[in-house]
Amino acid sequence: MNCKFFAIGLVVSTGALLAQQPTMHTESAQTLGKEKVQAGLAAEYLRKSTPPPPEFPQSLWRMFVLGWHQGVAENVNFDLDWFGGLSASFPNGSRGFDWGDLTVSTKIMFFKESEGFPAIGVRTSVKLPNSSYAETRLGSNKTDFHTYVLLSKHFDNIEARLNLRFSIVGDPQDVGVQDDVYGFNAALVAP
């Protein structure tokens, strides 16, 4: 791997990580390609404009947000995304700290984009419960599972993306603790 291209990828993908998380996350069905890496390091600041209940954070810093996406085959990516250190401020003036959750994902592109058809792929993810719920409410302390159907198509310089998602949030072995969530994300991405 050429170090010059790695450094450019590190800078470019940092912006992509900041732009895509946490409020609007859409995935392209395109993969990176074999032996290609996209890495990013970022910090995020989130603030609720309406004061939450006293036990929930009013503002949150995510420091050392890391992303490592690697093409393990021409049509397969292996991704690691970590939210780093979480520092929260609460409405009563107290502060809390915890380590962020790690998400491990695999993306497979089944069909490449062609003249009349979009690229089609699937992404599966598991969020590991590194953050706790007790006291700071910065994490769920549960393992979450996500499956996405990905469609993407280029129209000149604009990429249209459509993601359909099914998630199991919480513990599927305890009654009343699991939530099945369906999602739909769409975006137009311009360079």
C-alpha cells in the first residue's frame, strides 16, 4: 500500500465519517476493492436543544471516533467503527465518561452497477456493548444486530443511495427486552 494514498484516504474519509454519523447514515452498495483501506479519525459534538430528563445527557463529546474499512475481496469489505471516549454533560451540571461502542460489519456487493441497474449489496453489523447504561446512560449495554439491503446508482457525479434495514436492538433471549426495528434511508451524495 502506498503511504501517500493512505494519508489522502485518512484525510478524505475523516470528513465522510463526520458527515455520515450519527444522524444520517447511508451506505453505498459499492465496496472498496481488494486490499484497499479507508480509515478515519474524528471528534463529534452533539447537543440536545430541548433539555432532556435529568438522568440523560444534555451534550456529548465523542473523542477519537475511529473508522477502519478494508476491502478483503473485490466485492467484500470488513469494517470496524468505534465511538471512542464519550464525555457527557447533564442538565444538573454533573459530568460522565464512558468508552464508546465498537461496531463490526461486513459488506458484500452481489451485483456491480451497470448501465440500467444499481449496485446491489448486503451489509451485516453487530454493535458490541462496550458502553454501559447504568448511571451515565451513554450506552445500552446490549448487543445490537443490523442487516441492510443496499442499492446505489450513479447519475453523472451524483450517487443515489437506498438502504432498507432490519435491526434487533437489545437482548433477543429476554422477553420484552428486544426491539425489532425497520429502517429506510435514502440519500443523494454529490462530490
